[in-house]
Amino acid sequence: MHLNEKKCKQLVIDSQKCQRNWDTTRVIPQEHIELFKVAATQCPSKQNYAFYNLKFVTDRNVIEKLHDNTNPENKFGFGMPDGKFYTCPQSLANLVIVFGYSIPWAKQTDKDKYGHKNYPFKRDADISIGIALGYLFYIANSLGYKTGGCNFKEMKESRLALNESKDYTPVTMLGIGYPDESKNLREHHTVPEFTFPHKEKEHIEIEFI
């Protein structure tokens, strides 16, 4: 597929938009999931270390549990100035990719010294996860899918939903899927009377040297 400069720019701009509702009757083809796997595992990372692990979730029961955990009780979701609180429906996509922290195999000897939760590679892990997310956002949108990201703030229930132990640290999740074409992209998937506010991309300064 050839993408000219104009198309590439538009894909980047379109990928800013967080999709808030989905057509869950459709299934993402396996060949596209394989492409997402390559994008998320073969993108650059410092010294090619594996700073994170991945879960590709298509089981609707698990996806809905992850979504249900984005609620006021867990202080995890979308709060409005009037005090009302809404879940994060981008986590209800056809495919949800969950990133978790991982200690690179070459650094396992430091695990006991520093501890799993505070190992001194978090910055590199966060950068690596950001790069992988960028690849996934771009490739998914280039294939015609919509996307929406969501960070984890609550751990216990999310670990249970993913059948993981307390040593597992989920970091962020990315929803990829088919939009509900009958709705505004910002309309809440399960609360149709609520439409998420739009925020313009803030200006980022660039200096040419």
C-alpha cells in the first residue's frame, strides 16, 4: 500500500482521536493481528531489550471486566468538572492490547537488588512502550481501524481479570477496532447520553538548528 505525504500526515492527525464506541459484531482478521504483533515486538527499544510483555485480548468477557474496572471506586476513568465520572470505553474495542512491565533477561541479576516494582529501568521501559504504542497507533489507523489508549490506575481487579498474580504490573492498554459508524466517535459506548469533550492538540514548539 503506497502512502503519499498527504495521506501519511492525515493518518497521524486521525490517530490523535480516541474512539469511544465500537462495532463489536465484527472480528479483526488474524493476519492483521499478526501485523500488530510484529509492530509491538519488533519496534526499536534500548539495546533491543524486552522491557515489557503483551497480552492480546479478544475475549469479550475479559475485555468487559477490564472496562468495568475503570470506575469511580477505583479512581480510574474519566472525571468531569461537575463531579460526574465515566468509564473508559476505548477499552471495549474489538482487540485490547495490554502492556505490562518486564525486566529484560540481561538485567535479571539486578532484580533482587532493586525489586520488581522499582527496578531502575522504568524510564527505558516507558520509552520503549511509547515507541511500540506509536507503531500500533499508526499501523492500525493505516489499515482503517480506530484506536484509543488508556493507562492503568487500578491493579488488583485488572490482574484478576487477566488471571495474573500480584507480581504482574499492567501499565497501559490500547483498544483497536471497528468504530460504530452510527455514532459520533466521542459518544460513550455504554452511556449514549454522554459525549466526551473535544480537546485540541496543544502546540508543540519546534526549533530548527
